[in-house]
Amino acid sequence: MAPTVLCIGKLTDAAEEWQALGSKYTLLEFQSGTREEFLANCRNGIYDSVVGCYRSNGSTRFTGRFDAELVDALPKSFKFIAHNGAGYDTIDVDECSRRQIAVSNTPIAVDDATADVGIFLLLGALRMAHFSITALRAGKWMGETPRGHDPKGKILGILGMGGIGRAMAHRARAFGMRIIYHNRRRLDPSLENDAEYVSFNDLLAKSDVLSLNLALNASTRHIVGAPELGRTKPGVVIINTARGALIDEAALVEALDSGRVSAVGLDVYENEPKIHPGLVKNERAFLLPHVGTYTYETGRDMELLVLKNLETAVDEGKMITLVSEQKGLEWAPPAKDVNVSKF
């Protein structure tokens, strides 16, 4: 019998490619519904032959988080979760590992679009763009727009120098910015270019602009809170295109109100879609509604990479972009080298 795969949520840009997989797999879909309905399908044997799934980022509103309850309900046949999104905090990877279910995400495909938005936010925050944009639309021309700052000569501190962080650094160099960064481990020198590796404390103390570009997990939640904000350079600009809960949002509002943080550029928030009212009312906050990868090209690249992860997992027992927490586990399928342009 043909292997069975499940699509949880919808595909926007690669629906034809999903349907084409029907030539060699049995396709099941759960495109909408409730968590209770999904769990009932698991209990009633509807998914008993499923070996893996495509999981859209938006499907969380139907199934809820892939937590212990949901992971335990998945059939024994279930071995692969191909997730659409660079961030995968809506999946309990530890529980998946306990069940020996491999999880992939979509790095590489998201790097350029996310870094583009990061630079847009950086420039908007430095130039206090919200003041002039709102004044102009209110018929007040410049209104009371304060003078901004140039990026040239400023130090950009990148917390999380993965693919997105390196793409951000590449773009910032064109504006004459100096790059420092902090990771758990220093990059291979071939990936650093002219970026300087520093301690976390030095990153906070030296950065004129601090950009957050790391995954959200138990160890990084509120990695920037009131104590860390207190150690930043006075007048720092903070950019976040990763996950809102990396920052203690209430502490950020206090630092913004006090002037310790001079401006922020945010695409993500701690309790999306809710935004702290202190951010909404502060004109030194340049805000976007989580649109970092919201382009036709990147949306398609992401969906194609997810499908390729699923196909390679089912056909070869490997995932192309296995999440970092599972790399090195004895049972985990090895990740392949990937060039997203192939998809």
C-alpha cells in the first residue's frame, strides 16, 4: 500500500505540488476544525496509517499546540512532522523526541525576507518613522517628528547569528554598520566575515542597535528582561523579528518610556495578536503585524521546502532541515545539505 501522509492546515502557494504527491502517497487533510475533532480523529483510527504530516504555521488555531497530549494521541505509525515556519515553538520538540518523531522547520527559505523586514524596522526605528508617517496622514506634514539617526558608524549587535542573523549582518554592512554578535558557540571564522564574537554582556553594553534573531524555547524565553535592559547602552534601539516572548514586553515598555531604549522596531509580540498597549501608544515604537515572511516568493519557497522535507522523510527516512534540538540523536534521521533555490 502507498504511504499515507496528512496535511494539517492549508497550502497557499504549493497546493498543486501537494496534490501531485497523490501519485505515490495516500493524501489525507485536516484543513480546519477544532482540537477536539483532531484528537477524535486520532483516537478513532482515522490517522492510523499516517507516517508523517505537513503542518502549516496557521494550523495552530485549529489543533492547538503540539503538546504532550496531542503528541501522545498520534498513532504509532507517525514518524515525521514537517513544519512550515522557521520558528517551531508551537511544537513540543522534547515530547516529539520522546516519541521518536522527527521535526523539521524552514530555515534558509525565510532568511532573506526576514532580514529585509529587520532592516526596514532598523531604519524606521532609527529615523523615528512612526512620527512622520502618522503626522503626514493626519495632515500635519512633519508634525513633531524628532530628528533620527543614521545607521552609518553604529554598532549592530546580533543575538543569534544563524541564517537570518547573517543575512541581517550582510545587509547592515551596506549601511556602514559594524557587526558584533553572540551565540552559544562562536561561528566558524568562514561564516563571520568581519563580525566580532562577544559575550552576552558585552553585546548588551556595546550595541547601538540590538537585533534578536534566535529561536524561542525554554532557555531563551525572556532572554532580554529588565536586568538585561538595564545593562544595555543608554539609548539603544531594539529590533525583533524572531519571537515576541524573547523579550519581557512589559519590561521593554518601561525601558522605552524611561528612554533607556530610544526606539524599537518590532514584527513579533509576546502574546500575538495582542500587543502591549504601551507599545501601541508610544510613537518611538515602529511596529509591524508579523509580516517577516509575508511575500509571494518566500511563501512558496517555504511550502516547497516543507513538502520536500516530507517527501524525503517518507522516501529516504531523512529530513532536510531537521530542527537543531534533534540533531545528533541516535534515532533521528540525518539532515541533508539543502539549497532552497532547488525547490
